Amino acid sequence: MVPSFAPFTNIIKLSVDIGRSIISGHDAFPEMVLELLYDFSRPWSFMMLTLNSDSTRVSLDLVGDDQTNGNRNPYLNLLQLTNEHSFLQQIIIAVSASHMCNLSRSWLGPNSYEREEAPKKLLMDALVAKQKGLQMMPDALRNIDTIGADVILATVLFLINSELIESGWQSWRPHLEGAKKLLNMIEPYTGSDTTLRDYIVADCYVYCTLSLSFNPSQPGTQAASFAPSQVKETLSRTNNSFFCCPPEVLDILRETAQLLHAEAQGNVSSNEALIEFTNLLDRVQRLDVLKWAKERMPDASKVTLWSSARTGSAHRLATCLYIIQAAPALRARMPDQVPKTLIQDLYETLLPQPDEDPNFKATGWPTFIYGTTATTPESRAWVMDRLKAVAQINPWGFLYSAIDTLQILWKHENGNDGCMNWLQKLKDLNVDFLMV
């Protein structure tokens, strides 16, 4: 029996309507698009210029190393399918145009956190391609059995990525909800090659977990693929994931956000929540990150092992701080030296990591968490410079939004303990973005 995709199609329709409203009034927008983009008389020239260059660069952003122990980047396989599936082609064009747009925007100065204006032509290219892809999606969903669920899932993931590349603000949320609904609707994958599906599910899980960490009040759809046992198996098969984080840390981060939501809804008492927060903090503190790094890549060189362990440790320490920040009752019952030590440990873990490290791009979230604790001009400048360095390597819009968000938090902070209640401040200020 073919599942009903009506709920997901409604989300796609909403996104199309939003896109149409954005470009309404631009009657001549086809003339503003790259001529080669719509010159289908030269498809291979188009593919070589638009897809094989910047789309390959985007694919590199989605994994740790492009080649790890001979494993090919699974996202590169999608480029071979773009001539066969126009909806996928258009969404990848949109992602590539947004990516190129960010690459072309230089900082106004070495000490500035403002950038040059975005090239309007590239912005329009991205909008038009995304609108065309969204308009094709309902038909693709109706033919999912013929097209293949993995191709459509990958397209939805790239829709999420297009929003994260643009800014990371709220517009990614409908696509993420659509991805979770789609994962619940389709049959479990039984093919011989599960690599692409594993990476798609892993990325969606990371996005969902981090979206919860920033906004626990919007848990959204629960995807069956995100059950703890299934996720652990999936993440164990995606050891080249861009995020380079122990699965147990992600589990604990997700449980913390879910507990925050349950407490806010009155489903657990304050005392019960305090006990659970304490247990979560104890679990993440006891985690052996070096053991995880060795199991992740048993044949890795010392340099690669050091990189994985250091990046995983940064995520572990940031999660410790997140739990303390999210639970004021827990923070009130612990000595001041505990968070201070964690903050210093996180800084000393991030500091020696060079920007040529393949996992440097995975340290944006821990850097943001450290930034919420920064109270001096020197420490804040270090955070800003590091986020700029990550954005230089990985020019995704959510990093620029993180810089803006930290400046908002610092402006509204009270006291000398940094923005320890930053989650509530973001909620009060109606700031909703995804940081990965």
C-alpha cells in the first residue's frame, strides 16, 4: 500500500507559497538568472560549471574527510542523478548558488563582523532554482516508488541545507519536519547499499537534536528512525560524519532538551527534573571520548585520532555546560568552580586545534556554547574570530547568524556569569535559529 504524503505535501506547498511571495514583483527574474543555468541545449557544460564545481565543494562540507579509508563521499553520488531528476537538480543549483553567494561576501575589515552586500544575481539564482525544485516536489512524492525514497530524502536534506547556508533562521524548520514525516512514512530500507540513507538519517538526527537544544519548546514530529537503538547503529556506520560527535553525547543533548520541554509542560516535577538533569550531567562527564575515537577509526593515524578525540571532547564539554545552563536549579546547587572549570577546559580543548584540521569546521556549536559564557572583551573577540575562521572554511549562513546571536545575547546579559540563561533569553527575544 502506497503511504499518503498529504501532510508532507502541505509543507512543500507552504514553502512554495513563501518562495512565490519572495520573488513576486520580479516579472523579469528569468533574465536575471545565470544564462547557463537554463541553457539546457548545453547540459554537460551546465553540469560541469554549476554542479561539479561548487556542488562538489558543498558535498565536502557534509563529511569529515572527502576520502576516509577509501570510503567515497556518499553525497557525491547524488550529482550523477541530477540529469535524471530535475527536482534534485534545481535544489542542488539553489544550494550551490547560495554557497557561492556566501563565498563572494568578504568581511568589511579584519576586525569587523559585518560582511559585504550579497550579489543580487546569485541570490535570485538561488531563489528561482529553489522555487522550481519545490514546485516539482509534490509530483516527485507521488512517484516515490519509481524514483526511490533515498533520492527524495536527499533532496529534502538539501532543502534544509539551502536554508542553513542562507542564514539558519526559522525557514529550515518546515523542511526538517517534512524530512521526519517522510522518514516515518516510507518503508525501512532493505537494499544492499545503505550508505546514503545512513548519512541522510544521521544528518537529520543531528539537525533535529541541535534544533531542540536551541528551542526545546518546539519538539515537532518524532521520527521512528530516531529511536535510540536505531540511531546508535546508524551513527556507528557514518563515522565520517561532518559533526564528529560521540553518539552518546547527542543522545544526552537530546534527552536534556526533551526533559526541558517535559518540565515546562508540567509532565515532570521540578524535583524529578533536577534528578534527571544531575544524572544526564554525570553520564556525559563519565563518557570516554578517546575510546570512542579509537573505535570510530581503528586504523587512524595519531593526528587523525587526536583530531577526533579533541573535537568529540569539545562536544562533550559543551554539552556539560549546556545541561548546567539549561537547569538553573542544578546550577544553584553546585559549587561555582564546577562551571568555571568546564569553561576553561572547553577553551583549552578548542584553542590548539588548527584551522586546517578537517574537524575544525565541526566546532561551531561548542564555540557558540563557549561564547555564551564569555564575559571579557578578549574572550568575546576570540569567539568571534574563531567563528569567522570556521565560516571561512565552511561558509554557511548559520555561522554568521551565530555571530549575530551572540552579540544579541551579550547586549542583554546581566551579571558576570555570561549568558547562563541564554535559552530563555532567545525565547524571550523570539530568536529561533539552528546552529550545527
